[in-house]
Amino acid sequence: MRRLLFLVTSSSAGGVLLLIAAALGLVIANTPLYHIYEETLEMQLGPLPVHLWINDVLMSIFFLFVGLEVKREMINGELNTNAKRMLPGISALCGLLVPALIYYAINSGNAIDVRGWAIPTATDIAFAIAIVTALGRRVPLAMKSFLTALAVMDDLMAIVVIAIFYTSSIAWLYLVGAAVITGLLIYMNKSGYIRPIPYIVLGIGLWYCVFNSGLHATLAGVILAMTIPFSGIRQGRHVSPIMEWEHALNNWVALLIIPLFGLANTGVSFAAFDVDSLANPVVLGIVLGLFFGKQIGVFGSLFALVKAKVVPMPAQTSWLQVYGIALCCGIGFTMSLFISLLAFTPGMAGAPQELAKVGIFVGSILSGVLGYIVLRLAALKK
């Protein structure tokens, strides 16, 4: 019982449950249960079908959690100074650009497929941290901090990419409503108001306006997170609302929202796939982007910065360990799947959304398995 409790409360629990949920989604999609799976996701539940409750409502809570984490790290964490932000920031940017360029080079001839250029740019923080956590003291603390900071910066860049490149036509009236609500949230923050209920009520209104504006609804979660106060005074003592919100959401996100998202979006039937499908430009672009693009961008940028003496080599770290961490950054999964849903819609000619999922699976598995092996060998060598 104690082991089960430890698993559920550990930092790797989210990654483990996501892996189980993804595997379950794949199994169901390739059995006679697939039609029940599809009907359940399309079933109307109040104003929205089940898949929108997961991808637009629950994932908005996930992005709220990500936003809180980013803000906390920026104010009082691994990213609280410009010096600390530089190394993970440059590595995250290079880890975004190189995979995107690889995918674009392979798919530039197809106007539909090229929309997926951002899919291999994301790093799944839950999976990456789960692998590093499983290795325990074999991974130096400096590399754990670097990976955490890089993943946070990566999430921030992914949010910007979604906002700029994956926004449909704008409904300006709703956008004005979202701006007014954001102004009220900022006013409450500046006034030192820290009680959660008004923020929650305004946050729901913000989600509704953003959902109907043409921007993706999950951006409402990020905007709300940026307005939650970092610190305040309640009943004569100092408190940190942002930490309280993170603590309240942590288990819901790790143990329910992310696994549910994985289960709902990994149902890919392999009935029509064969070995030749791996050579499809969408699959190839994502696999090569995640596996080679991420390691080239992350490892290459860190190597160049250290050799140019712009930054020091991370403490008690070997180049093999840096390479292992760079490989782990190629685990795209959650965020890559999410971007694939925005880039491609079901029923598109050539089924690019289904092909994208295959590419994400292959690229992420290759990166995760090899990253684990390299980090374990690096520890033995040390």
C-alpha cells in the first residue's frame, strides 16, 4: 500500500499514468471496441461533446497549471534572473527551430502537411522528468535543473506558437470581452486581492470569451495564470497564492487530466498502416524532427555556448550526460499531440492527423529509450 501511495504522489506518476493511458488508447483503437471509443468521444455532454470537454476545457486547466509553473520559475525559481534564463532559453529556442526546419524541409511541397511544422518542436515535461526521476542520483542535479528550466521555456514557446500560428478567424466582440476580463484580473492582482473565488469566476468568463473568439481556449488558462498573485497577506501572515493554486491543481493535472488527454487522443488504428507508412513525409518529418532535431538543437547550442565560454559547463556533468538529456527533450507526446490536433483536422485528405500521431509515437519512443540508455551508461562510466 505504501509503495502504491509513493507511486501516486511521486513526480514521475504523471508520466507513468500517461504512458499507461496512451498504451490503452492504442490497444482499444486496434480492437472491436474502437467504435465504442469513437462514439464515446463524440457523445454530447451538455453544451459540448466529450472530446471538446477534454481538449478545450480540461486542457485549459492543464495550461493554467503550466502558466503558474512558468510564472513561479520566472519570479522565484530556475528562471528568476537573466543569467539563469539564457542557457535553457537559447537551448529551448534551438530545440524549437531545428526540428521545425527539418519538418519544413521534408514537407514544404505540400500545403496541408506543412501546417504540422510545430509538432516536433515540443518537449513533454511529464515524460522527460519521469525518465530522469527513474534514474535517481545517476543524473546530476545541474542536469535535472537544466531539463526542468528548458521544459518550462519550451512550454512557454509552444504557447506563443499556438497563439500566433494556430489561430483561426477572430471574432472581435468576444476578443474585446476577453480583454476587459483580463483587465479586471490584472486590477485585482495589482490591488493585492488574493482570494481565489473571484479569479475562478472571471477565469470561467475569460475561457468562454476566448473559446468563442477564434483563439484556442487553452490560452485562457495561461492568461489567468499570469494574473494570479505570487504573494500576499492573509489574516496577518504572508502567503503565496500561486503556490497554493499549483498545489491544488497538481494531482488533478498529473493523475487525471493528462492521462485522460492521452487516452482520448492516442486512438490510432494501424489497420491501414504498413512499413511504407513510416516513409510518409509527415511521419518522417516528425520522427526526424523529434529524434535528431531536438538533440542537435539542444546539445549543439549548449556545446557551442560552453566552448565559446559564454556559459560554464554545468557542475559535475559529462558531455555524455548532456547528450542524454538532449535526447530526452525529443519526447514530444502531450504537447506534440495537442499541436497536431490544431494543425490537422480529422477527415483531411491523406489522414495527416493519424500519420502525425504515428510519427509522435515513434519519435518520442526512440528519444525516450535511447535517452534513458545513454544517461544510465554515462552514470556507469562516471
